[in-house]
Amino acid sequence: MGRGESRSTGHAAIFRVDLGNSQTHTSRVRAWPRGISFILLAVSTSVASARLAEPAASPQSPDLPPPLTPTEIELYRHARTLIDWTPGQIRDRPLLHKLQPPESQDRLTGILERVGQMGMLVFRDFPQISCDEGVFSEVFAGRRHTMGRQEFRYIVIPRPHGNVPAYEEFRTDRKGNAVDYWRSNSLSLTTSNFASTWLYLSPGDQSGGRFRLFGTQTMRNQSCLVVGFAQNPDRVRRVSGLHLGGKNVPLLFQDLAWIDPETFHILRVTTWLLAPRMDIGLQSQVSTVDFYPVTPNGSERTLWLPRDVKVDVVYRGLEVCNNHHYSNFKLFRVESTIKPTE
């Protein structure tokens, strides 16, 4: 998805990963219970006057997100989502090129049921995973263009809250030291929790949104089911958020998922804001997460995990583009200790 398209369909992010050291010092990614990437903006003052802190609570942490205000609820209630796209609007979307529309929505309920079952089956036996992450970041500010690349380690740990599936995701440098985002000037935007993207389609979360079967489309040389989802502000269970100037701002999202019609594994999820948040200067945030089958070192099980992620954010005239690549997956050793940054 190119820079131009991100302005109309926005969602963006940056990631980092850790593989198992015997002692690992990690900085937990803070964001609210939710199933997709979360913004962590730290815009250099040399580029813009704003500096954004990390999200107040991890999408996987037990911390509760702030409730939606009446103004925010009204904003999201009146949002024009992908659920409402006309046939003409669908044809105009490059990411839905050569889509074969369905004859009806009759199959949607069965598809959602099978996807939810498969997701929960994988989650119940999901081990603690670590991997390497490379992040290439670009910032466009008027005529100014800056680039940076960093390497990290990333840890994904299943951490359900009651009957709600969730992950906690941690990040260190390659030596296992916690990452101090406030002192790091090499990256202007960091987001996380891409392993959690599929959670919007978990059985417990399906009641919190509206769904639509868009049809079938060829991707990676195979035919895929394409299903759209938009969070419902009156029923949502997972809320993303941004900590901005001491204020927690809740964000809702919509997405498209490409699903294997035989196994019901999710191959790709593209997510963007349910509505632009111009009140805080967040014009768009778009992320595309590509899942691939992975057999982590030390395990005989095949898991579907993010391998490549592309994120684009437009914030107060700045455009930030991040590309993440994950490799060298392995089991995170149980005897490892995780110490959050003090």
C-alpha cells in the first residue's frame, strides 16, 4: 500500500522483537486490550513540535481503557465504514482488485464461526515465542525525508483475561536490554501487537462489530475469502488507545481479512481507523499484517505469525512509513525472567 493510498485508508505502525535469553530485560509495549497494532508516537521536536508518549496500556494488559466520550461515540456512530461501501467504491479500491463479489451474505455466519474456532484452537496451545525484528522507518515532513533502520528482539506471550484471548508483547534490543523510547531519536513512530490482529475475529469479539463478506480474491497464488469488519462503538470489547500529552485517546478500527477457505487461517489483515481523529491531528493510520506458517525452533507445532508488516501514519502533516520483518522464531524459554523498565 503506497504513500498516497495511506492518506485515504490510514493505519500505521512499528514493531520490535526478542528471542529467548536466559535473562532478558524487556520494556513492555503499553497499549489497551485489543487485537491489532497500537500507535506509539515519539515525533522528534526537530521535525514537529509535538512529542507523543506510548499508549497508556497494552492491548493485552489488564489496565482498562478510558471510556468513549459522548462526542467520540457520535463520531464513530456516523463514520462511513467499509461495511457501507457501494459496488463502485469497492471497485475503486486497489487492494480489492479483481475481487469476485459473493452472490449473497448467506455464508458469512459460517465463515465467522470457522475462523473463530480455528483462532481459539491455535490460541489455546500457543507457546511463548520470541523472534528477531528489523524495522525500516521513513518520515516525510514537507520536503524533508528521513530514514532509519533498527534491529530488535520481540516476545509474544499468550495472556488471556478470563475468557477473552489476549497476548502480551515485549521488546528489547539485540542484547536483551529494555528499549528506552524517550531517549531513542532514530525512530519517530513505534506500534506493536501485530500478533494480536486476528483477535477481532475471535468468537468473543465478533459481537462487538459489524461484518461483511466481500467475496473471493486471489492472494499468494490461492483463492481467499475476503471479510470486512468494523467496530461498533456501542458494543465494542477491545479499544485501542494513544497516550497524548497526559491524555488517553481511545481509537476504534475497521479491517479487511483474507482467509484460507479450506483451513480458515488468516493470511492477511489490513486495518485502518474507523474514523479520522482530526481533533488530535491523527488523519490516518493503516497497517497491513501478513501472516505465514512458522515452525519455531524448539517446537514441532506450526503457528501462523506475522512475518511482514507495513504501516503508514499521517499525523499533523507528518507521514511516517514503517516496514517490519520478523524472522528466527523460536520458543521463549520458561526460565527467562522479564523485567520491565523502571
